[in-house]
Amino acid sequence: MIDYLKSLNIHQYDCELIDIRIEEEKPFDLSYYQKELYNFSHEEKKGAFIRVYANKKWYFSSTTNINNIEIEIHTLLKTAKISLNKNNKNIEYKEHSFKTIKDDFAFHLSKEEKMAFLQPIREIIENDPQVVTPYISWSDRVNAKYYINNKGIVYYYDKGFSGVLASITLVQDKEIFRSSFYKTVQRKEDFGDILQDFKEELEEGKLFLNAPVIEPGQYPVVMSPDVAGVFAHESFGHKSEADFMLGDETMKQEWEIGKKVGSDILSIVDCGLESDTTGFCPIDDEGVESHKTYLIKNGILTGRLHSKETADTLQENTTGNARAIDFTFEPIVRMTSTYIEAGDLTFDELIKPIENGYFLKTLIHGSGMSTFTMAINKAYKIENGKIAHPVKINMATGTVFETLFDIDGLSNKVQIKSSILGGCGKNEQWPLPVSFGGPYVRIKKLNLS
């Protein structure tokens, strides 16, 4: 495929920029709902996205016929009123290759092997009288991407992940609790003892059926790495996407580089280089290499996420964050793997000073910009520095600036969560694979209801 892209000799057109992105996708989905096979799909997709930049305008198209790429280029050049005549200019390509898929990746298993893998979990949830509307699935997401531009950049990278999801509703008398369990891996052995993990998840869920509802108010909290990751992604990550700032002078002033925006112990990073996460994006859809970008470093706003256009407009460095969900969309500024860096405390040390607070373990979803809202799924009471009992919390809310300053403790290990089911949404592009995480994070006060 790389040789084919080179043979198009796009560098010989007198045009400011031409680039081509070819993507191959191999999704697999197998699911059961209420004991019946609900869905089975295994449809491969391949296509190309072609862009031309000329006369300060973008011209682009997409095609599922790879052999039509040159025709698409000619059509775009004609529309841009660029000559189709080629010169004899030579170019030396700078090639990048990031091959991560191995022969032992779980997606290579047969359909029958995947069904057999799900069977023990199916038997548990389908025979438990407290479980209603059981849903379980196996999904694979396998992608390969090829890119070339007329500036001499050419690259290839691939990634493959498999995930198991069990979504259940638990009932007891009139009480209802909804719970979901999922694991996303590269190799089958990475699932570990998934059956035992699911059993523990199921039994824990039952503890929440009769859990007391908290009294609304402001409380000290400790967020799990999952919750902290969603908080970092939703409440701060999106604010760091530089296209939000174009033409908005108020936001530029509010988020000025060098400004103190959080606690001294707080550092938030976006990095597309972790190949074992679904946010892996070593080089973006404009041919820019990814690197570790500090959004906040020791409480100071130190960076933001860019495409070539936003970096040029704001006169800042590119970060490798121009991404599209597939070959039918243009790249826009998006996150990759966003996480809070670790501190130096253990979990026990984090909760020890809290006499009356809560541990936020899992959530349903989160959203936010200047303010944020997180719908909490599982939470525990913290009493006198110890985890006490399960509680029901509906929402956790706050303002971004205040909460960033209220972070006063971080555990000493980072966990990054990946999921091939769902993803990040922006400008009608959903779901984009991302990952997020952090350590356990202690916050002085948060609004809970």
C-alpha cells in the first residue's frame, strides 16, 4: 500500500498541500441478549480520505475505491484551479512504521472460540434470579492506517484490541441497580481470571441494591483512576483542544499559557505513544508525530492540543492531535490518551484524613467544560479514614478551576483505562478511540447529590 501511495507522485503537483489517508477496519461483534444470540457482524471496511489545500481553502473527498484515488486528486485540483501537469521534482520520503499487532492477539481467535470464552459468564448471569435483561458481548477493533503527503511524510501503523462487556440489571423487591463489567485487552491471557473478576463484580453490585442514599452537600472525595480519568478528559481535556479557542478572545485569556490553573501537585498529560491503549496514535492524520504533551505541569497551564491549523493560528507547536474517526471524515483536534500523573501516597494514606466523605469508584458518564457533571454508579462512604459501606450517589458536580485547585492528594500509581466500546464524541465524529486514567485522586470538596 505504501508503494502504491508513493507511485502517485503527488509531490510533483504544484500545490501547497496534498495528503492521502487510507484506512482498513476489521470490526467484529458478537453479543447475546436475554439468552439469545442478539448480534453477529464481521464486516471489513477500506477507504481513503484525500485533501488538497490551495488558495487558503481545503478541498477534500473520500472513496471506498482505492484505485480511484488519482481520479479524486484530479477532481479536487480542478476544483481548486490547480494545474494537473506534473513537474519532475524529486523527493526523499521520511518513513514511519509502527506495527503493533502480533500473531497472539485475541482477535485472531475463531468465532467459536470467542463464543466458548463467553459461555461461563453467560451461565452465571443467565441463571442468577436477581439478574434481568442480561447482555454480554465480545468485540474486536482492528485498524491499519497508511498516510502520505506531498511534503515527504509517509507512514503506517496498526492496532488491534478485543473487549468483553457484561451489562446487567439487578433487582431485589422494588430496588434496581444497573451495572456493567468490561475488559479491553490485546492478548487473550491479558483477560486474566475474567470469570472470577466478573463474579466479584456481580456480588459487589448486589450490595448497592439496598444502599442508603446520601444527603446532598459538599464533601471530601477520593476518585478512582477510572473516575479521575473521565474527569480529566471531560472537564479539562476538551478545554485543551485548541480549536475551541479560535476566534474566542475570552477563552484565550481564560486559558493563557503560563497561568496557574490548579494545585501544585497536579499534572495532566495527553500522549498517543502508549501502544497498549486504545488511544494509541503515534502519528496523526496530518502526518505529525505524537509526543507527551503536558497540558498542566505542577498546576501551571503549559500546553494544549493542536492540529497544524490551530498551532499556526495560535503560534504554538504542533502536538500530533489531528484525528478523524474514519476515512469519511476530516481530521479535527482530538485527545489520545489523557491522564493525571501520579503522586506519592498510597490509597490508605489518601483516605486516612477523611472523617466524613466518599470514594467514587465507577461512573455511568461524564460531561463538562467550565463546569462538569458526572453520573456516579458505585460509591462508598468514608468514615474516620476507612472505607465503610456502599452508598447511592446520583451526581457529582463542580467548576473546573475550583476543583483543580482543590486536588490535595494523589496515589503513587497510574492506571489507564481502554475501551473499544464507545469513545469520545465531537462535531458529529463519534466514537473516536481514546483512553484515560490517573492515580487515585483526593479532592477537598465536591458537590454530591
